[in-house]
Amino acid sequence: MASAIDSTSSDAADPQLSWSGRWTLTHRILAVNVLTLLLVALSTLYLDVFRNRLSKERTHQTRVETETALAAMSHVPAKEWPALLATTSKVTGDRYRLYGRDGSLRIDSWRMTGPTYQLRDPKNEKWTQNVGRALDRGFNVLVGARSLEDYAEPNPDRLPAWPEGIAASKLGRPVNEVRNAPDLTPVISSAVPFDGGVLLATDNDRTFTKTVRRQRAWIVAAMALLVALSVLLSMFLARTIVRPLRRLAIAAHRVRLGRSREVNVPRLPRRSDEIGLLARSVSDMSQSLRQRIDNIEAFAADVTHELKNPLASLRSAVEGLDRVEDPELRQRLMTIAREDVARLDRLINDISEAARTDAEIHRATFERVDLGTLIEQIVSSWETRREKGDARIAFARPRKDTAVVMGKPDRLARAINAIIDNAVSFSPPGGLVEIAAAHVGDEVRIRIDDEGPGVPQEAREAIFNRFHSVRPEGENFGRHSGLGLAIAQAIVKGHDGEIDVHDRDDAPSGARFTIRLPAADRE
């Protein structure tokens, strides 16, 4: 019976991620999220490196300006130093202070030029500046930046109030320091020792903060664009997940309801990710389920048909007993009734076994089975119950542990026993049934040859159908149910094997059944 599940391969209605190649769904989700986080981390790292490098450059510039001013002072008389520092202060924008050996302030460039920079009070600035400072603090926390001291003008203004000045005087080399102005702009100071004293330059470098914030604004804009792109990609990715899942859910719901014989289960063949695997698994599962339902329905119909014949015969015999007075005829009717009861009993047992076979095989735990030993036990059992005129059985036993498979011993014995029973029943009186088992390549082959008439070409598949029974002449009606070979095939397939039948090539007549099973790995 044809499957009622229509597993379409069309997925044109679903958006495709053609750029993803063979990436799994996990890789795609990670790529979208990790890419965003990676770019945010790289942007933060870039801005931190940029700020630190710019800070070093501005600090170095202030030190160079201080050393240049000091070098110029060494070429002019001391009385011209105030004018020289005032002129230099106007050019560089720095404030120069010269401290003597005793730490007192001797020269201050602002006394002649006035302030070259002004520290701003944050309370008097716009709210946008407060936002900028909040972002500065957040960025410092994010990158773990070193906290800077707050800048305050010393009072009184003496050298001990400047740690960098004391350090420069002791070490005999320039020392730089950076502090925070009230509005979080940097105040850069550079102290250079000179003739027992120290020349100190300070500068509120507001352009530094503007440059860093401008760079940060560009990065924030790029990150905003990146976040928007990430959101769009996430929405697109979610769409590629949700839409096919919704289609699968609808198809599964229709299969569950069972109201329609034609259920369209999308297979999404162009998707190689988890969604595609799920779609094909659901499709295969639906086909398998429908096929099993069809098999059950066909099996139930066949069982009903097969039970009707012996029941009709039994009913006729029982009803005839009431009308027949002849003792001999009554005895014949009783014999028919007993044979019909035996046939019904045999048929019910075989039907029950056939119904259990698939379920038992799929639930069974396989173990290592030496087919040489197993077949030897089966042949010994046949020889014990062999009746006069039955065919003889010859088994070419393989070496121990050479014909080993993974399986369930009792089920394998049932399958082999069914083939032997079939071979014996078709063999002539006193005929010979030959059995052999061998390890060939990666499989174990069991060959069972008989000397019967063989199996016609057109019937070699049909003999494995349930209730198919073509019996030899002279056999009592009802001795076989027609389920033996079907059960054998189901058991062999449950062990991932194959079974087929051909004519013998080494004898004028006879059938050759061959069972192929995967060989077990060597211990």
C-alpha cells in the first residue's frame, strides 16, 4: 500500500542562508552573537589603546616643551628668564613655574601673561558635558584604567606641593604626571631639574578629551550600526528557524489527528543544518509511521481472511454432527473439527509471533552469537524429532568463533529453523538438506540448500509475504500458516541482514536460501 505521507522536497517558501554554506544552526547563532561581541571588544580595545597612546604623546610633548624652555634659559641671563618663559607660555599654552633650591616659587609665567588655560566648573556646563563625563567614567571602569588624582592649585605654591617636582629634584631627570581637572579633562605636568631648582610646566589639555570623545562618537555610531545589523541578522536567522518549525509542527499535528490521508511533511533538502535534519527525520518518521499503520491494517485484513477458512470449516463440521447419524461419517467430521482446531491454534500462535517479532527485535539487546554453535544445536534438535521419510540434514560447521554476529540467539534460531523447515518440507523423502555458514568479508553468510523443485523466478519475493503459502503435493492442508518465511525475513532484517532465494547451481533442482548478517567485530 502506498504511503499516505507526501514528503515534499520544496522549501522555496522558507528563507535560505545561502551565505552559511554547511554551517550548522549552532554555528550561525554563535557567529551572529560572537561577531557582535568581538567587534565591541575590539572597538573598546582600540579606543583604550588610542587614548593611552595619545596621552603618552601629549605628556611627551609637554616634557619636550619644558626641556626646550630650559635649554633656552641656559643661553640668556637670569634677568631675562621671566620674559623668556612668558613668551614661551604664550606659544605653547603651558604655565611655567621656576622653583629655587629652597623650594620657593621664583618665577610664574602667568604673572606676566595672565592665564593661558582655565579650569572649568562642571556645574556651569551643559548637560551634554555631564553625559560625556559619565561615559568617560564608564569607559574607565570597563577597561580598568588607573584612577587619576584630582588637580588642585597648591596654597602656598611651593615645590613640596608637587610630588613630580620633588621626584625630579631627587632623581635628576624629568618626571611627568597627569591629573584630572574638575571637568575630567587632563592636567599634564612635567618637572625638569635645573641648577638645583625645578622648572615645572602644567597644561589643561582640553583638546585631548575632545579628540578621544570624537573618536568614541565614531565608534559608538559604528557600534550602533553594527547592533542594528546584528538585530536584522538575528531576526532573519530567527525567521529561518521559526517558519520551517511552524510548518513541521502543523504537519506533525495533522499526522497526529490522522484526518487526512495526504499530509505534506517538508523535507527542506537544501538545508544542511539542524532544522534540515529535523525536517527529514520528521518526514522519515511520518513515512515509517504510515507504513507501519498500513502494514497493521493489511495484516489485520489478512488475519481476518485466514481465520475465516478454518472457522467456516469448523462451523460446518460442528453443525453437521447434529444431522449425521452414520458413525463413520461422524468420525470423519470429528477429525475435520480436530484438524481445524489444530490449524486455528497453529495459526493464532504464528500470528502472535509475527506481531511480536518487529517489536521484540527493536527492543532487544544484542549479544555475540556464534552461528556455528547455534546451527549445530538446531540441526541436533531436528535429528532428534526427525520422522521416517523426512529429509536428512548435513551441516558443514565452521571453525569456532569464525561465524560470529551480534544478535538475539532465540530470534536468529527461529529464523534459521523456519528456513530449514521449509527446505525439509519441499525435499523428497530421504533427500538431503545442506547447511553451511562462513565469514565472507564483513558479513557472515548462511546457505541452506534443498533438493526440492526450487522456487519460480516470479515467486521469489512473494514467498516472504505474510500468509503466502505454496505447499508441496501430499502435505496435509493447514500444516503451515504461511508466516514462517515472513517471520524469518523480519528477524533477519531486524538484525540489519538480508535473505534471498535462488536456484541451486550445483544440482539439477533445488532452492538455495542465503542469509547475510553483519559480522561482529573481533574481540
